[in-house]
Amino acid sequence: MIPRAWLSGISAPLHALSLVMLSLAATVLNPALSIAARAPTPPPTAELAKHLTSIAELTASSPAIVIPEGPFLLGSVRVDDDPYGMGTQFDDTELPQHRVWLDAYEIDRDEVSLGEYLAYLHARKIHPSKDLQHLIWHVITVHSVSDETLAQWPALYVTWKEADNLCRASGKRLPTEAEWEKAARGPDGNRFPWGESLPDNSLAMFGQHHVHEIPILAPVSSGEPGKSYYGIHHMAGNVAEWVNDWFGFDYYAYMPERNPPGPTSGRYKSLRGGSWKSRPIMLRTATRSGAPADQRSATVGFRCAKSVPGSPAR
């Protein structure tokens, strides 16, 4: 077995290569995927449309939490002698650790709910994606999940652009990656949102599996025991979250020390926080990953943020 410590030095390039190869393989092996992505989404059936409207009408917006201006500890210290420890970097993209200053900003306490997402689509006469329609119909008809429960699920099967547009439509925006990390870990670099103790299912929704890959999710307004230093819910598990930044493999090595905006371009958008399927290491507040901006997934959602008066607009 190759030690994880030895792998850490090459993990970032391998991580980058794997993302590229997966993307190319999906297109080469199944060109219908790219055609399907451009095809119009079919309208829901009349019965499903009733449920979608009902779920959208049950929406409730999240309270916003003010994150004060000041420095915080971003990233990780390199560890080479504890390959399986939770203090060891997931890969080199979270190195080096250093303090970064952020102006004050607001971030939603809760992830954007499925009810909010469907209300946004309904107002713009946009049909939910085929994957989301199929999932909602399946859990209603096979698993007897109520509209009330679905309204409190986190939004999922949402692209980065849809997440960005929804936040902007409500006078907000997606958080920068640095803003997300500060909100998750506090000023002094907590390993997990709640502190240093290892995760369990009283603190986060993770490590779940369903034979038919049905999401196993917690209501967005839940999560008080696992809240972050600033009181933000589900910064670990439930759904991973889109943030504003392009995913920079080496960005932590050269980012500005004040209000880092993220790279100016890239192939992938950053994702943070892990999901209902994740292993514990993905729940670390420093662990980073990325995905194509047009990806829809049952494991990815988002939350919104906002600059406070007097702070630079992002």
C-alpha cells in the first residue's frame, strides 16, 4: 500500500487530471450526453405539476448571519507523518495555511431549499430538469414523501449558473470560496464546522447510501447541533455547495491577503462542504473540490451571501 503522505505531493495534479479525464470520457463514450444537455427539458405531467406548485408555495427563506470583518485562518498546514489523520490535508489544493482578511458580509444560515428553487423556476416559467422531475415523482409515489418534507430539502440537481442567477434575483450572490471557508470554520481554523471532534450523524448528514441512489437529506433549517462557529447550518454534509470562484488548484499559494475573489477563469467551479454521500474527510472545512459549471447532481446545492453596506461588492 502506498502511504498517503507520499501521495500528498502528487495528489493535486492527479486530482486535476482525473477531473479532466472524467469530463472527456463522458463526452467521448456517450456523445448523447452533450446533445441531451442542450435539449429542452420536457414539461412535467399534470399530476407532478400540482406537486411542484405545492412545494414551491411552501417555501421559506433563510435568515442571514453577519460574518464580521477581520482575519481568519484559511487552508491547512502540510502534514506528512499521519496519512490517515483528519488533520492531514485531503490534497495539496488546500495548502499553504495562512491568514486572510475579509470585509464583513452576510451569508444565509441555511442552504437554499428545494421549495425556494422550484419557486424561482416557476416564476420564470422554467421546467425543472428531467432528473429532478424524476426524483421528485419517484419519492412521492414510491416512498410517500410529502410536499412539506420536499419543500425543506436542499435544492439539488442545480447548475452553477442557476445557483448564481437565483442568488442575484434575490439581491444576493454566491459566496466567494474564502467567505464560505470563514463562515464554516470561524477565525481560528476549526477542522469541522462544530470544532475538532470527529463527525457523527448527530452533527452532519453524511455517509448515507440508498440502493437506488435516492438522496437521504436533512431539512435545511435543521442542523443546530452541527452548526459552525458563526451559527451556520449544514456547512458539512447534506449537499455540497457551489461557491462563486473558479477552482484554482494552486490558488491558495498566491491569493491576495484581503478579500480574495478567486481565479479569473478556469475549467471547474469550486464546491465545498461534502454531501449526504461523503466520507468524513470531505466534511473538513479545508477540503476543496470542483465540478463543471453545467453539472447537475443529487449531491450538490448552494447557499447565498451578500456584501454588507460599506463593503466592496463582489
